[in-house]
Amino acid sequence: MPSLILPFRALRPVEGRADDVVAPPYDVMNADEARAMAEGRPWSFLHISRPEIDLPQGTDPYAPEVYSKARENLDHMIAESILKRDDTACYYAYRLVMGEHVQTGLVAVASVDAYDINRVRKHELTRPQKEDDRVRQIEALNAQTGPVFLSYRADTVVDTILLETSKTTPDVDVTAADGVQHSLWVISDTVAIEKLTGAFDAMDAVYVADGHHRSAAASRVAHSRREQGAAGTEASHDYFLSVLFPHDQVQILDYNRVIRDLNGLDESAFLDAVAQNFVVNESADSVKPHSPAEFGMYLAGNWYHLALPPEKIPQDPVARLEVSLLGDNLIDPILGITDQRRDNRIDFVGGIRGMEGLEARVDSGEMAVAFSLYATTMEALMAVADADEIMPPKTTWFEPKLADGLISHVLD
């Protein structure tokens, strides 16, 4: 069995150019927003991750010329010595700082074989169109440019090496437009590399936190290349670009719900129905839950604290998730929304917008009721993945996001 992770020769901005290159992940903005962000920034990685911004407005983002433009832009940035590949295979320590939150992980390439046998464990379904898009992007660039966010159960050997490394001066230190600090350290010491590789080889599994489409696409590219006769198991395409963080440093924010109407009920009848399953108490302040099985509800200008009795909490790892408890005890039976993935009566609000974001949607009249949820924990995510189950849609919101352009994996 090949190693779970390996060092690699990263393609990254040359010294002094990271500020010009680093960009938000490709999928957190639309084309117009990407175009505005890249205005006056010819070396922004958005020219590679969202190359439709360099084509006429309205261009289909999945058109062949979009992928060709991405390759042209990548080749140009290499030719102009904006991006350069490291001479030797290294690991990289990567620290993210957002406000008071700090997380330090390891940039490596992870094994496709381990992914295929579920040693790299998933918790989400992928959508074919997004997966196809990532396959075409990898093939056009002959590189993986968006890292997969993986997590591992905190490990003393790994975490000690990362801690000691991050006490030195970083090789790259960039503060992005959103205020998040991205720092990178090159780990070239052969003893440290061997220790890190061995520590991950001893792990039962690592977990996809964010990046299910990118990892699925990398697996498809690897299998396609093997079928075409390319060498397997230790070739560059048999590994995918990853950043691995210890589970106890990963920050998952709440992923809240807003509903367009009360399913034909008036306010009083709706509250009575909710009280059949929950202990309901009105609150003078906004309610941001601090414990599992507790929810906030904002209705007609008032906040309520909802608590689900312990006997209503099942043991199944998916059924006991906050999104499932709210869905199974309120959103489905009372509000009549059985498919949160497709029903346009429901929308989702990331916790980064705060309780004010929920109040605004209801106060405007756009939505009738909002629910704040206790954030999903990494332990809950790992339990679902270990059971080979799938989380409901819009369960996790990870912050801070990994940067694009800071580091890429070229397929030889």
C-alpha cells in the first residue's frame, strides 16, 4: 500500500509575489465578483481559477475556451517568473489566523488509492456537473490548484513538528483582503519529512472536511491516466493536493435556516405545533445555541429558545446531527419541507453572518421564520464518515477558507 501522504515539489509564488497572487477559493464568488476582485491585479490566481473573467461577459464557465484560457494564464505566470516550482519534494506548514482563531496544518499530497478504499473518508455527495468541471480543470492545467481540506485526529508527532516549525520566520506571510492571515513554512528536513510520513501512515483514516468535488475529480483523473497506460501508485497523478489540519483546531461555524412561510399556519398555531416537540421559551435577546439539541427561533420580531428533550435524540450519527433534529422534529412535520436540497421555501445562512443576518431576512418580509443551530462538531463529522454515512445538505460551514494560488501540485 502506498504512503497515505507524500512530500511534493510545489508550484508557488516566488518571493515577494504572494500578495499579488493569492485569491479566495474559486467557488465562494460568482463571475462578476471574481471580475471585480481581479480588476487591476494581473497576477491574481483568479485568472487561473476563474478564467472566464478574461473572456466576454456571459461566457459559459464550462466552455472549452475557459479551460484553455486557464492553461494559457498559468503558463504565462510561470513564464514571467511569478510562479516557480520548488527544486525538491517538501512538506509545508500552513497557518491560518482569523481574528482569535488559529489553525496550523500540513500541506502534502494525499493518496488516491487511500481515497478509493475510504481511508480518506467522505461525508458528502458530489454533484456531477461540479465534479466534471474539476476534472476538466485538472486536465487542462495538468495541475491541481485547489487544495482539498482534510482533517486528522490530533497527533502528537505531527502537531509537535508543525508547532516547532511555525515558531520560525515563515517563508510566506500574506494577509488577504478579508483579513485572514496565511503563513507558509517549507519543511525540507529529511528527518522531519520521514517522521511526518510515518505518522500519517500509522493513522487509520483522515477525513475530507471541504473539497469533496476536488478529491473525487483527482481520483477520476488518476484512473483515466492509468487506463491510458501511465504508471500507477507512485506517479504524481496518484496523489492529490491537500492541507491536513488536526481535528481539534478546525473551526466549523453554524449553518442556519430561514423559511419563506409557515405552511399555512398562523403564528399562534405554529408556536403550539412547535411546543409539541420542543420546550419553548421566549427570549429577550437573540439566541445563539451553545449546546447540542438547542435551537434559536426568530419569528415576528421575537426570539425563542427551543430545547429538544433527551428522549427525542437518537443514537444514529446522522439522525442526531443538529440539522437532522431540526428537520425531523420541525421543518419536515410542521413546515412541510421534506427535501431541503431542492425545496425553494428554505434557504441557508452561514454563521459568519451572525444572528443579525437571520433577523434581517425575516424583518424584511422575505422569510417568515429563522432558526439558529449549534455548530456541527468535527467529532460528529468523523462519526458520520466512520459509519460510511452522508451528512444532510448544508451541515458544515468551515472558516477560514484556504487560499487559492498559495501552493499548487503539478502533474508530471
